[in-house]
Amino acid sequence: MTLDRERRVFEQPDAPRSGEPEAEVTLAFEDNRYASLVFGLYDQHLAKIERRLGVSCFANGNHVTLKGRSESCEHARRVLEILYGRVQLGQNVGLGDVDGAIQESARQGSLFPEAEPGRAVFEQISTRRRGPVRARNLAQDLYLRALKRHELVFAEGPAGTGKTWLAVGHAVSLLEQGAVERIILSRPAVEAGERLGFLPGDMREKVDPYLRPIYDGLHDFMDPRMVERGIQTGMIEVAPLAFMRGRTLTKACVLLDEAQNATSMQMKMFLTRLGDGSRMIVNGDPSQTDLPPGQKSGLSEAIALLSNIEGVGRVKFAEGDVVRHDLVRQIVGAYEAAGREKAKPREP
């Protein structure tokens, strides 16, 4: 992967004596074009590595020099080599991928200290259109592992953590492998604080506004013509939660998104639709329920009742697992901090 890797350790005379010497690591990548993709536009990927790991990065052509604490430089080296490996495979690398590589390399360094550079530690899924898609952080890794291991999986956490997108990708991969015969996508038709009124059109046109994030995921993993053909033939079915009553779903991957807006009765009805050879994925954020005040979310109740049952998986995402823009992570963190402050008991 690299032509040269040079590592030097030296003492900084003016640095505070923390007990750990400063290190310098130089990497030289074989392909200048790939190296520029790894470094990012105007070296923005290197800038993110500097902020996250506390190292200094100096790029010159296909060379990059890392300076900082020995452990941090080693961590940054693994990140760059993971990113370079992805670029070699033809995969795009963005700022979110840098975050994922940082978490992956941290786990790689703790669990596989002798692993070869770029070893695939995190779980991945693969579809014909998208190719291999690897988890970007530990929570996504646990999520993909749970999806492959369990017939029913609950995923809870804030927006922007990839819950819906990865669930749709997993469903498409199961369909392409022949493990299931249908994909069924559902969502409670509850307005997020708005009154949409009467929507014209057939059932699909009425529920389309609620299911747009799922459609976006489908088009990411499947050719648009295949999506339309699948919907026409019933291989892909889109249905509001209320229309699931009375059905038994066999050989299907069933995704319930925004499940925090399902009532207790709706959730019980949905979960009891599970048939032979089927998989169910239930996603939501209990902190963002749009149910009327005083009405309990079926997602929170189901997680409390079913998490300890064998064959049921549960994954909890936190604000640090947000993989959208950096500002999204900070926004989620600010709201969660405000919520914790509000929940604190007040002193008399």
C-alpha cells in the first residue's frame, strides 16, 4: 500500500514533560491521485484527523508527515492506511468516512495489534448497485452484526446515525441473496407537529411524503428502474402501519421506521405479524415522539419488554454516532444536554 513508512521518536525541549516523547511518522503512498483523495479537498480530511487525534499533519505530494504523541501518530497512520485502502477499491471517501476510519482504527489497535494495515474490522453489507458498505463506527458495526444474527432487531437513537439507511441496505442485500422474497417498508403516518390535511391520490401517493427517507435509501442501493418494477410486482411493498393489521408476513424483510410514533397497540400488532423466514427491523428515536401528550410510545415499551428475549437484538446509538455533518452531532448533543438539564430534580 505504501512505498515508505518512517517513524522517529524524539523529545521536544519546550514541550511539557507528560512522560511520553513526541513522535514523527512519514508515509509515502504509491499513487498521487489516490493520496490526494485520502487527504481530501484542500487537505480537509487531514484537518479533521488533526482535530480529532491531536496530531499535526504535513502533506507534500504523495507524502504526509505526522507529528504528535506516539500513540496518536500511530492511530493517525492506521486511519490514513484504511482510507487509502478504500480509495484503492474505488470507494468514495468523505468526512464521515474519516470519522468511521478513526473509530475503526481505534478498535483495530486495541483488538488486533498485529493486524495488517487496512484490515476490515468493521462489519459490512454489499449490494449490486452500491458494492460493499462498511460500518463507520462501533454502533453501526454492532447494528449490522445484530441484523445478520437476529430475526428481530430494535435500533434506537438520534437522527443522522444511519439506522434507516443501513436497514434498507441490509434488506436489499437479503433480497438479492434470495434469503427473503419481499421487502415491506412501513412507517406510522403521524405528522411531525404539522397538519398536512387530506392528501389526494391513491394509497401510495398518500403515504409517499411519510416514507421519502426510505425511498431515498432504496434508490441508493437499487437501480431506480428496479425499485419501480419491484413496487409494481409487489416485491417491494410500501404500507402505512395501520394497514399491517391481520397479515402474516412470511419470507419477508419488514422495516418499521420512526417507530417512536407507534402506539403500544400498534406495536404489538406489528410485531405479531412476524412469519416463517422473515426478519423485522424496528427503528426510532424515543426522544422525538410525535404522539399526543400522555400517550406512551410503543417503541419504548417494546424495548423494555422484549430486549432480553433470545433472538431479539437491540442496538442503542448515541450523539457521538451521528455520521452526518459535524454540526448535526453538535446540534443533537446540545438538545440532549438541555434535556438532561431539564430532567434534573430541582432543589426546594
